[in-house]
Amino acid sequence: MSEIARARGLRRVVRATLGRAYPRIIGANRERSWLFYDTVLPLLGTIAFVYVYKALGAPDRFVGYVIMGGATMAFWMNVMWNMAAQFYWDKQGGNLELYMVLPCGIVPILLGMSIGGFVGTLVRAAAIIVIGSVLFHVTYAITQLPLFLLIFAVGIIALYGLGVTFASVFLMWGREAWHMAELFMEPVFLASGFYFPVRALGFWVGMGTSIIPLTLALDAMRQLLFPGSHPALLPVRAELGALVGLAVMFMLVARWSLRKMEYLARREGRLSLRF
Amino acid sequence: MNELAIETRDLVRTYRIRKSPTNPSGAPVVALDGVTLDIPRGEFFGLLGPNGAGKTTFIKVLVTLLLPTSGSAHVAGLDVVGQAQQVRERISMVSGGEHSGYGLLTVREQLWMFSQFYGLPTRPALARIDELLRIVGLYEERSRRVSALSTGMRQKMNMVRGLLPDPDILFLDEPTVGLDVEAARDVRAYIKEWIHANSRRTILLTTHYMHEAEELCDRVAIIHKGRIVACDTPAALRRRTAGGTYFVLTTEPLDGIAWVSGVPGVQRADARVTDGRTELRLQVADDGAIAGVVKALADRERRIFSLQKIEPSLEDVFVQIVGRRLEEADEGGRP
């Protein structure tokens, strides 16, 4: 065995996770173009909806709905482009092969991708909320901050669990990852109620689209930010319970899909060879 | 402690592929066809063969990236199928033309990231990274972004990445492919030094550069169409070509060389055109036979620029065993 001192077990998992998170976090500082692409561009779409609501004479809280939706959208885009599609890029670049033979396994790599992506996106989402709120004088009346943070945290865990699942699924399907990512962009923007209360789609449609964790997380957070005036899909605590269920389900599915992907990779060689 | 670093028995690996113009029947491609090989601990072992011979597949099975279709493979005494995790604790892999990592990181950051995947504590990891970067001559570039590195620099960085965890067994899959002469020489010099510094270390190198295998390897196996067709020390392999004498002759351009084989005593002739001259590589029955070739060239009014008697090389062994030069075998290789 190697004579170099190495951590093993949980300590190695932590080191590997932080190691993989590092390029994600440092990348935000090195590639300043994200300020334009990830903050200004989503803000433009958000602003367009703000003016639609203003033109219709909708209540001020709708401006808040839209800005919240714009901020949450940053997480969805991060999950689709930098989680679900990431293994595809990693395969093209030769990283996937190296990751698959690491002694720490591939789970810390995915954890690092998630944590690094989350930290970077949190900054972007905060920038969207601050700029949008200042521009349009939106005020929030948050009454239960701990519950709000809990819903946000559980929603994010469920969302990144879905991202890990997609990372394996995209690769197993063998399609061009960006086509898959694009397939999930606009329909989800509509179905998850990024720009309007999802209840407007009808109760059962809203329930159906709740398979995407952001639908319930966004609805619950809007209820807490605009108490008494938000047309809720479900009560906040029921949405929190459902989010916990989704988080557990997606983590289990992610674990299964990772194992399946690894097995297929070794058996068929389709992830590491270009036959 | 198992004295064999690598042990394979009747190793077979096939790939299912879709029907295509090159494979109209859609029949499975046999990449490894019953490979049996023992590589003792501490050996620098070379696997030589043309593109598509099965070299990379062999490595991918051993590093646990691919499952064997049948047969068995053990690395450091551990089964690559049932004990993949333990195998991964002991190995490292570097491939030629590799573009791993992330371009926005600096060389030092990229290597630190990989060190974390192996659980190396940060301070000793950075010290080791700096030490290895100095050895491969990349220390001055440590703060340069990976995306700004030349191919040679990048490959040196990949070598450092492979050596960071101090593996027992290092797999090098054509590590000098695409490198300029100087960078390839530096890489070769370092890996030679690395393996000799500790008897625990083993290297399996795949290459299709004959001179690389001759320079580096304690033993060499020649793989062709998924089968090991010869395995021995480079010197012993060269002795297999006994019964002939080898000459390299440079002359003015020739239209064809079929007539050369008709010269009495000539056993084999190959030609390469370089810098507007034809280089003939001749295997003749005895020294005297070369006179017939010289006379035949004079009859064709071709000037001779040089004539040199040479030791047979691994390339000659390859030609003798496979029946074609390595470059010709490459052209006929599988995708």
C-alpha cells in the first residue's frame, strides 16, 4: 500500500466533497460572465412578467411572486445544466473515467458538485432578489423565518437529489445532454409556477407538477412571504411533508440510478468507450 | 503478500455494437481474446500493439472500468470484479491525450483537487504537488490556468496527478502520445526514475512506440487482435529474429520495392519515404547478400546515401510475428 498518509472513510468523503466543490465555487470568481448570463438575463425575463402584471393592474404581491420565481429558477437552471448534464461534460473531458476509479467512489463527487453549485447559485439567486426587490419596491412580510429556511433547505435537498438522478439518467440514455436539459427547461418554467401561483393551473395539475420539488417549495415559501394573500396549493406543513418525502425518494432513486449507471458502464463500456 | 502485481487468466472482453458499414452483421467485437499474463511486483511491463489490438481494453478491465466477459483478472492479488473498491485503493491511471480536470483552475489547484479525492491532507498534499511539479519541470507553471497549458505541459501535469496517491500499480495508457520529442523524453525519464525508487511499484505501459517499449520495459508483450502473441524481455524478443542480419539503406526515391525481395539472400524488405529519400529496411540471410542489393540499385542508377548494419528491434520482432509493420497494422486495426 501507499506510504503517503491518506484519510479514509468519512474524512476522505469530506475531503473529496470539498475538493469537487472547489472548482464550482472558485469558478464563479474566475468567470465573471456569470454576472450577465446568470443574473441579468434571468432578471430580464422576470422584469417582463413584472410589467405584464403591472399592465394588468395585478396586486403588488404578484411582483413579489415573479421575483421569487426568478430567483428559484436560478437553482433549476443550475441543477439541469451543472448537475444533470455534468456527467456528460465530464465524460467528454475524460473526468468520468477518473472519477469512476477513485477509491472514494462517485458519491462525494456528486455531493461536491451539488454543494459547489448550490453555493454559487445562492449568490446569484440573492442577487436577483435584491436587484428585483429594489427596482420594484417589493416588501416581504415573512412571519416564520425558521420554517421558511427549513422549507428552502428541504426543497434544495430534493432538487439536487433529482439532479443526481438526472445525471445518471442522461448518461444512460446516451442522448446529447443539452437537448435533454433544454427539454426540461421551458415546460418546467410553466408547470412549476415560476411566474405565477401554481394553483392557477388547477389543483390536480398543480399536484401533478409537484413531482418537481421546486413547485411545492416555491408555493410554500410564497405562502410564508405573502401570508393571507397567496392562493395556496396545499397548506404549508403539508407541502413541507411532501417535500421531505420527495427528498427521501429522490435520494433513494439517485442511489439506485448511480449504481445502475456504474454497472452498465462496467458491463457495456458505453460510458468509457466510443463503440 | 502476493508477488504478482497483475494476473489474468483467459481474459475475454467483447463489445456489442450496432450494425454499421464496418460491421454489417452487428456481430460482437472481440477486444480481448483469452489473455493470460503474469506481471510480478516491481516490474516495468510494456504492452505493445497497433491501434485496436486490445491494449486500452486490457487496462480498462484491470483498473475496474470494464467487467471481463469471461476469465479472471487480479490486481495486487485482488479480484477486479468482486474487490473493485480495494483495487482502486492501490492503483492510478494516466492516459495519453487526457484532458481531465477543469480549465479554469490553476495547475496547483487542479492537482490539489485530485489529491482530495484520495484523502491526502492539504498541507502534505501541496508539498508533494510542489515536489512532483519540480521533478517534471512544471513548477514555474504552477499558477498558470490549466486551459493555458500546452499539450506537453498538460501531460506532465497528468503524470503528476497519477503519481500523487503514490500507487502500487501505475497504469499508463500511451502516456507520450501527441507529445513533442523533448516532453516525451522528460515523461519517460521520470517514470523510469519513479519505478526504480521503490521495489513495491509496478507499471503497466501500453504504447505503440517500439523505441519507448525498448527503452523502458523489463518485459514486453505484443498484443494483436486481442491475443498476446509474444511476451519476453526486449533482448529475448530480439533474439527471436535470429537467422537474419539487418541493414538500413537510404537511397534515391524508388518506384517500388517488389524487386528487392527477389535479390538472392534478401528475406524481407520494407520501405519508408522520408525527406524525399527512400529508407530500405532489409533482413538478409548473411552480410554478403547486401552486395546484391547494392548492385541492383546501381543497375537502376540510384545513388546510395547511407548503409548501416543494425541490431534487430522490437519492430522487427513485431513484423516477424504479425507479418506487418506496426503502422500497417494500425491502418487495418479495429475502430
